[in-house]
Amino acid sequence: MAVPPFTYPRRLLPLFLGLFQGALLLFFALFVTYDEPSAQAEDTNLVANKVYRTFPFFQDIQVMLVVGLGLLLTFLPRYGFSALTHNFLLLNFSMQWALVLQGLLQHLHHGQIHLDLHKLLISVFAAVTVLISVGAILGRASPCQLLAMATCEIPIYLASEWVIVTRLGVLDVGGTITIHIFSCYFGLGVSKALFRATRQPLHPKETPTPSSDLMSLVGTLILWVFWPSFVAVLCQPGDAQHRAILNTLLAMSASAITTVVTSSLLEKDGKLSLGHVQNGSLAGGVAIGVVADMAVPPVAALAVGTLSAVVCILGFRFLSPLLGRKLTLLDQCGIHNLHGLPGILGAAASVLAFLVASKDTSGSQPSEVSPAGGNASVVAEGQWGERGGGRQALCQAAGMAVAIGASLLAGLLTGTALRLPCLAQPPERLCFDDSLYFKIQDQAKSSGPDGSAEEGALALKEQV
């Protein structure tokens, strides 16, 4: 007997996640362990200091991703449960998947992977790329499609960051190039391939309401407060980490003020656009990451934050509609404006910083570890002195080009794969609706006067 098509997601999602978690249990049982407890007091104190130094930053980043980013995505009024829950699910799935792949590729010694907080943190950074990329197709893709997208994106990201950081020697402690630029253009590639040349009209459930915009704005404020921890956690403790925190705070403060100015000037009545405030205030944190730990003057951080907010808001106002008309490109959350354009600006700022840096200044620029997991200080000591500022600037530009090219190509291929019928892409009329995936008590009432009987029936069948 043929199975009705709308029962596939309900069966496929728990099956996929159950098999994944079962395989992970087996993998951890066979290969993953902790380091042996040290008998030396000095070694014990060293481990304790690393934990006490890293875990507060780690907690800040978890709050950013689970609460801040989750709330930021709730601007869709009837998709809040889905946005928060799918964000949380993708974070955990992608983190575990990245932990497995990184362990096999980089940390497998004598048949064992020794797990520590740093490796977990690096896996969280890999998961961030997925959380950003799904913003391009938020509300129009099923959970199965999102998990399939994460499955494809994590290994591609790891390969990309290996080329950018290890082979090219790009210095990017805050993930401007390796995380923000890569995830942005990967998501746009997925969106383009998934929806092809069809121009998506404005959906009736897509327009934000005051309450949904308020929740999204709260998410922005949480992200703004904790963003310096995201940038500075992997910096070398001491001066570099201190500079990263200060530069990030300055850049984000400048972007917040500039957002208000630019948004007010662009609106005819001088009122602020909540979409501009929700995104432009964070643009400085995206752009400053690649130069945050460098010995640049404070005015440079302010300038980067100011310019990033301007390009972000101009992107929302002019570029996004243009790309939608000319390229039929769907960018649901505007990730190109928040992550792509400020990321390119930040990469250009790093090129300029290396071109103008003196020998003394460059010696204090690199941090200990990059978000990709490579040791940037080794890169600096081994290659920076031989390259000089000009060659390092070329490497920064090459890293940006690799991130854009690789992510776009991989995103297009992934988006094509996501069109498989078994992944159950929701029909247009049922997008942006929590009742497709959650048991909501008043869903029958909400589908009454505003929706057809067919939509209500399909929504009930699609509950997961």
C-alpha cells in the first residue's frame, strides 16, 4: 500500500536522528576518551587554569547561539517555535557531527581521540556556519532538508578552513572569513539551487508583527552583549585577547549608533526600521573579527564598525531587492547583508592592515589559535617573517576568494541535493507555519477563518 506523502517527514526525521545518535554512541565507545588524570600538581593547575579561562567564554557563546540567535530568527510571527527549536537541534547535531569529523581527521592518535573543552569549542564554531547558512531558507525548508544541509556543510567547511588557515596561512581569529563569509555564500548557493529560477512572492505569513519583531530585537541585544566572547575566546591570553575584546566592543558600539543614523536617513518619515536595527547593530562584530587581535589603533575599530553598519543597511535597502529581481535570489533572513557584506569589508580591512603594518606592529598581531582550529601563531612565526606584509595581505585576499568560491559551488550542489522528494520540502502555501511541525493546541482555530480546510488537514498530517 502506498504511503501518503505527508507521512514521510514524520518517519524520516526520527529515523535519521535515531540512527545518527546510535552511530555516535558506537563511535564514542570505540574511539573517544579523556586524558589520564595528571599526578603532577603543576599539570593539574595548568588544566584547571585552561578550564577557568575558557569555560566562561564558552558559556557566553552558548547563550549567544541558543538564546540570542534563536530569538533573532523569531521575526516570522507564525514560525517562532520552529525557528527556536530547529536552531537548537541544528546546533547540537552539527556540533556532534563536527566533533566526529575533526576527531577522525585531526585528533586521532593511536586509535583514540582525547576529548577536551577546546575540541568541543572548535566543533561549536563549525556548527555556527550551519546556523548562519539556514537563514537564507528559513521557513521554506523542512527539518529533514536542514539536517541534510548540515550533514553536507560541515565537512565542506572543514576542508575550506584547512585550505584557508593551514595552507594559505590566513589570520582570522574571529572567523570573519572562515565562518561568516563561508556560511553566507554557502547558504545563498543552497537557496539559489533549491528554489531555482522561481521568484518567491511575499508570503502572507512572512510579514513580521510587533510582538515577533520585539522578540527578534531581544535576540539582537543578547547577541550584541556576548559577541566579544565569540571573537576573543581563541585569542592568545594577554594583550591579544584584551585587544580583541576592546576592538569588538568599539566596532559594535559604532555599528549600533551608525545603524540608527543610516536607517533614519533612509526612511522618508525619519523613523527606524526594526529590521535594520536587528541586523545593522551586529554588523560591526562580523567585520572586526579578522582584525580584532591586531595592534590597530582604536579609531580603526570604530571605522570598521561604522562602515559595516552602513553597508549592511544599504544592502537591505537596495542590494537585496536588486538580487531578488535580477537573480531571483531568496535570502530570507538577509544573511548576505549581515554576514556577507560586512565579512568582505572586514577581509578588506585585514588586507589593508597588513599592507600598512610595520615590522614591530605585525609581530604582535597574530593570536594563538584561529576559529578554524589551526595554530595561527605557528603560521605567523613560520611564514609571516618570510612573507612580509604584502604577501600576507595577498594571502588574506586569497583566503576570502577561496571562502566565497568554495562555499558558492558547494552550496549550489547541496541545494540541488535538497530537492530530493524524500526530504519533503513543504509546499508554498504551508511555509512559515509552526503547525506543520508542532502540536499546537489552538491550531484548529488559527486555520479556520484565515486558512482553507485543506490547509488545516495538511497541517494536522504534517505534525512531527
